[in-house]
Amino acid sequence: MEPLISSANSIRTNTIYLSILVAVISVISIYLISKKLCSPVNELIQEIRLNRGINILEDRDEMMILRKAFKSLSNELEQNRRKIAQNHLHNLLEGKLIHQSIDSNIMELDFRHEYFICASILIDRYDEFVKEYEIDRQYYLKMLIINISEQIINSFYKCVGINMDKGEIGFIINVDGSEIQKLKDVLQDCFEKIQNETAKIFDYTISVGIGRCYKGDAQIPISYMEATQALKLKIVYGYGSIIMWSKDFGKHKYYYPVTIEKYILNQIETGNSSTIEKTVSQLIEDIKAKIGLSTDNIVQIFNQLVGNTVIKYLADANIDMSQVFGSNFNIYNELSKKETLDDIEKWLINIYKTMIEYLCRNTGDDNVNKIIDFIHKNYKADIGIMDIADYLGLSYSHVRKIFKDKTGSNIVDYINKLRISEAKKLLVNTDMSIKDLALLIGYNNDQTFSRVFKKLEGITPGEYRVKVK
């Protein structure tokens, strides 16, 4: 029994020691394994804290930290998905995905129908809008316009809006073929409602261009191109316009107002501001009346007009534009900022008025001195205002105006006073006949001389000679 009991005690003791050893080994193994597992988790948490901006001191629960991190990651993935969708639609509108159709998995759009029509919206006076609002605020307002538009149009058709380049907002509208007949009227009403709603957001109006309806999403770039071209015709139709593309757009023949250009040049020479204002207004009305005149032609008209009547005119007169309009003034750049013909009209009138004021202020005295010098050298000849104008290279009316403005007298009276002054000397100092004397001082006949003499002196030349002698 004693060996058996001793053997049992030995086995029990060994079992206890073995259990303790196994427990120690297990604890050590668990510790090492958990440390190995926790190390990357801790590194991940530190990485999250540094890169995601999550405060681990406030959230000591590591699972909470991980939950916040995964939520942030999920939001970022959603934003990236939206960006991918926007880029896809952006490229689609611009025709960069010619051989690709709309990926409904990316877009999450249910474009069930086979007909598409595009529209383009632009905030009027966009340069002022950009200056008034910060970039974030601009983006927010544009997204607000997109949301309003989608809500209104989605009541009738499936619609999605995209922020495009240069401030434009593009729209793809999916239409059932059975609704094409009433499509234009419905969209007209929809965009009028959109204009009314956006007017409640800020003080800027919006203009809309609408392309034609096509079958198949491959034609979306064509419809959008038409929408943007229609929107450019805001230059004619004005702010707050809703312009639908027509096949008649751009069919008008090339037009340039050569006659008006020459007339404006004459008015600049004569310094006639009021007449030049009427001429510019008439030009604007003529352009508005030419239905189908392309936007490019309209832009070219005014580029060429300011080139010939402002830049070339001042260059021919050896006048630097900076002297007239100030330094860093770029007339083409300023013109390109004008969005409508009404804006161009006001700006162009102001340009010409500024020119005329400068020319009258800085070149009038020199020209008047030249006129006076010419008269004193030639008054004994049969000269008139037209002779002086030809000599100076100015117009008849401009010569009259600048002389009157600077001297207070008209040229004919000035010439007559010189002639009569010379005649009085000849009447006293010579025995020349009245007829010969008249011819000598520049009159064609003695009757005209006698009439002018009596008008200025109150008596005839013969009476003056008798009286003085």
C-alpha cells in the first residue's frame, strides 16, 4: 500500500506541477499573441488619431475609435463615389466618353427611357458673383441651384445636374418618347420656376440654354453643345433668358457695319458725343433685329469695331491708350466681360465719350493754333472752312466746333474781321477802287465786301473812306 500511496502522491504532485507549467506557458503564449495582435491595432489607432483627427483621449474605448474611423472612411468613400460619378457625367457631356454608355452602377441613376435632352445654366453677371462670394459659398449656391432644379424637373422627368467649367451647370434629362411633343413647354415652365426659386436665394438672375432632344445617350454631348451655344445667345436676349436651340441659329450671313464704323469715326473727329450715342444705340438695335446672327459674328463685330475706331484711331493720332483710359487697360479683355448687347452698348458709349473728352482737352488747342495760323497766312485768298479742314486733315464740322469752343467766335466772322481790318488800312492809304480792293483781300465781288463791311462798321466802304479822309 505504501508504494502505491507513494506512487499516487508522486503522480498527483507531478500533475499539479505540470498543470502549473501548462498554465504559465498558456498565460505567456496568450500574452505574446495578444501583444502581437494589439501592436498593429495600437499603431492603427495612433495613425487614426494623427491622420483622421480623432481624439483617443476622449474616446478611450478602442472599439469606439475604430468605429469612428470606419465611419469616416465610409463617408470618404461615398464622397469619392460622388466625385467619380460627377467626373463620369462631366466627361459624358463634353463628349469624352464617345464609346461608353452611362454606367448605372456608378451613377446610381435610373435612366429608363431612350431619349435625352441637355440644358445649361449660368449665373448672370458671373464675374461679380465670383467677386462677391468665397469659393465655398459659390459651390454651395451652385449645388443649391442643382438641388432645386432636380427637384422641380424630377416631377416630370429624370434629371441630374453637374457642375461644369467656367461656372456653367449642366443637366441631363431623360425623357419618355411619348412626352417629346410637350417637352419644350414643360421645360419652359420648369426653368421659369427654377428662376423664381433661385431669386429667393441671392440677387443674381440665371440664364438657361436648352439643346434638342435626341435618342440614345451617345447623343448627349450634341444636345449639351447646343445648350451651351444657345446660352451664349444671352448676349442678344439679355439676362434671365431661357433660350431653346433652334435650327435657325447661326444661319444669318456674315455681317459687319462698315457704314456705321465710318460714321462713328467722323463723330469722334467732330467730338459729337450725343450723336455717337445715338449711332451706337442704333447699331445695337440693328444687331438684335438680325435673327440668326451667330454669337461668334456678334463678338467679332465689336472686336473689329473697337480695333478700328479706338485702337487704330488713337495709334494714327500718336496717342497711347494708357493716356486715355489709364494704365493696364486692355480693351479686348474689358469687352469680353460684357455678357449682353445692352452691357456692350453702355460700355461702348462710355469708351467713345472718354476718347472725345480726351481729344478735345488735349488736341483742341494745337488744332486751333494751326487754324489761326492758316487763316492769317491765307485770308486774302478765297478760302473757306473746307480748305482749312483739308489742310488739317479734319472734318468740316470738327473744325467749326473746336474753333468755336476755343475762341468763342466762328471761323467766317474771324476771317471777315481780318479782311475788313486790312480793307480799312487800304481805304485810307490807297486810292484803289472798291472792286479791286475787294478782290485783293479775298472777296469774289465788291457787293459781298460792301455788305460785310457795313455789317461790321455800320457804314459802306466808300462812306468810311470819305469820313476818315
